[in-house]
Amino acid sequence: MIFEGLNEKFQNIFSNLKRKGKLSEEDIKAASREIKLALLEADVNFKVVKQFTKAVSERAVGEEVLKSLTPGQQFIKIVNDEMTKLLGGELQKMEFVEQGINIFMMVGLQGAGKTTTAAKIANLLRKEKKFKPLLVACDVYRPAAIDQLEILGKELDIPVYLNKDEKDPRVIAKKALEFAETEGYNLMIIDTAGRLQIDETLMNELVDLKELLEPTEILLVVDGMTGQESVNVADEFNRQLEITGVVLTKLDGDTRGGAALSVTYTTGKTIKYIGTGEKLTDIELFYPDRMANRILGMGDVLSLIDKAQNMIDEEKARALEEKLRTQEFDLNDFLDQMQQLQELGSIGDLMEMMPGVNKKMLKGMNMDAAEGQTKQTEAIIRSMTPEERLKPGIINGSRRKRIALGSGTTVSDVNRMLKGFEQTKKMMKQMGAMQGKAKKGRFKL
Ligand code: GDP
């Protein structure tokens, strides 16, 4: 779970304060001390911690909290505000050029997630901005990295420019640029070489590439699972290359928060995207306020909505609406709908974005069982004939037995699933009717 340790600690600190009702200056000092410890333990850079707790306690000891009617809430608001500021304030938009080719250079240490992120961004911008992307393999030292980019490109159906015989990344980049110009690509994403540590040859090579390509964005990829040590690295990359933004990866892992909370303060550059999983769709824009909410355990409903909007196929949604109107919703649609929901991520992942949900609560719930149920429904529908899927009414006793056998379930599982389908259908019919009325102005939603 994202920033689990920090999340739990903040929730404890906040619930202690809320219980107290009125707060004294001493209470605020004690809470600030606890915040300081929590952040240091999460491996946040000490300068950042000092500056953050100073800002929080100064504002809190002032009029804002002590005279407030709900001091606990007020304190939380201040922590939330300051954390948003620390994370960069507002969403920083990517730079795009309207004419010509957008060139993004991905830089960072080996294993940070450059190659994966290059593919993720290409895929995202193709979808969102209708860009025509070209991936360029410039990691000449690790043939495996070139192969990896090639595989990702194939998976996404995005072309990859590579030349395994050429050992000079400058030559590859130059040729790739010519290729992009003649072929009409308007987004080029360059995967560069990483090292285990910064070294001079690598840096010189990156500086040369920068001069040659004049990139629109130089994105530093930082492994979110690392602590402040990665931030020193980020600082060095920034000093030599003047990066334009950071991508923080692996936020789905056991992240402590050190890198996320220190990187903007240290480099003065904001995080633009976050990687949240190994799948190629696991990338999100970075909203400092939403991230602060997530770190402090207040949930992130807005990101959840964005995710749903990105994943749900609009054409399918329209077709579904049509079916609702004509009341032809069948088991194929039911299966389709469930698969779209599954695309959104595991139920556990979704729950984590809900306000007030923390790891302890999730522990009490059996997420695997909920997901198992979805898989079972899928298996049952797949064991039906096309006719049965279209007209579930014909599924009699012997058909139920056959379906149960085919899907490795029992007849009562099949019964339960069919009942669930009928309920969904009924509910959707009602929703369809409500929408129809609202459109005619008879019903206010
Ligand atoms: P590079 O050496 O910087 O190019 O890093 P790679 O792109 O090869 O990534 C290293 C490993 O991290 C790979 O196994 C990726 O699948 C994994 N990875 C990258 N981004 C993420 C992420 O956001 N979440 C998770 N869980 N894994 C990631």
C-alpha cells in the first residue's frame, strides 16, 4: 500500500488530536515532534523534515488552531496544505510543442524504471493527446534494455527505433530524429543508459544527447522505493542536465515516502508522473494535493474517477446505454462490464484510494475472495453457449448442471450468478428509466 507506514502514523497522530477537543500549544508541539519522527523514519531528507515541521507548527501555534472551534481538524488542514506545498503545490503540466516533434529524454539510474516508463508515457499520450509516438533505444550498454523496449513496443503496437550494431547513442539519436521527421512522428521518447551510480562518461553522454536533441522534456526517473539517497542522485542529474521534471516509479510497492517527499524540495523540480505498477497502463499524472491526501490517509477519490474515465471504453459505454434503453442487456454485456471493472485494478487497489480506508481495515476483508468471485462469474459465463448468453431465460436445470461442470463450479454457484445478473439487469433498467425521465425534464437527478 502506498506510503503505508506514514499513512498509519499520521492517522494515529490525527486521531489523538481529534479526541482531545481543545488543543494547547504543548499538544501542537508534541504532535509536530511525532510528525518529525515519522518523516525521518520514512527516510525523508532531514532538511525537508525540519522545514516542514517548522512551517506546520508555526502556523498551528498561531491563531489558526488555538482559537478554532475544531482545532484537530484545523491542524490536519494545515498539515495537508503544507504537504501539498512540499510536493510541488499544483499539478505541473507537461510541455508540448504544437508544431514539430516533442522529444522526451528519460534519464536515471539503472533499474529505476526508465524503459517501462518510456513505454507507459508513449501509450498514455497516444491515447490522450492523439500523438504518434516513436520509442528510441539509446541504452547501448545493455542489449537486454533494447530487447525490453522492443518487446514493450510490440505489446503496445508502438514502433521502436533501434540499431544494435551502433555503439554511439548520439548517432542513434540523430538517425532516429531524421527517421521521425520523414515518417511524421510527433513524439519521440528516448530511453537512455543508466548506471548503478553516476559516472562522468555517462553524464557527458547525456549532456551531448541533450545538446543534440534539444528535448522538450528531460524526465528523471526515480525509484519511489528508495529513500533520500536517490534524491542526492536526482540532485546531481539536475545539476548537470537541468531536468524538467521527475517521474516517481514503483509507488505500488512498499514505499516509505523518502524519495517522494524529498525530491521536489531538493531539486526544485516537480514530479510529473507516478508509476503505480508493472502493467503498461499503471501510470498517473501527479497531483500534489491528491498525493498529500493519500499520504495522510484521506483517500483519493479524484484519482479513482480519472482512472475509471481512462479505462472505460467510451464506445462500449455508449453501446451499453443503447442496450439499457432497448432493454437488451444480456450476459455478454454483463461479462463485458465486469471485465472493464477488472481493468480498473484489483479491488484492494481501488479500496486504498477511498477516504478513511487504511491497511488495518483491508486486513479484515478478504480481497482475494472478492476477486475470486469475479473470476468465478467469468468462468461460468464462458462455459455457456452463445445462445444462453443472449437469452439467459433458456438456462434450465440440465443446462445449469452442464455449465457448472464446464466451469468447475457447482449448480448453486451458477444459480447465484444468474440471480446476480438478474438483479443487475433490474437495477440498470431502473437507472435507464431514471435517465430517460431526467432527459425529458420530468425528473431531477
Ligand atoms: P530501467 O533500468 O531504468 O530501464 O528500468 P526498467 O524499466 O527496466 O524497470 C526495472 C524494473 O522495475 C522492471 O522489472 C519493471 O517492471 C519495474 N517497474 C518499473 N516501473 C514500475 C512501477 O511503477 N511499479 C512496479 N511494481 N514495478 C515497476
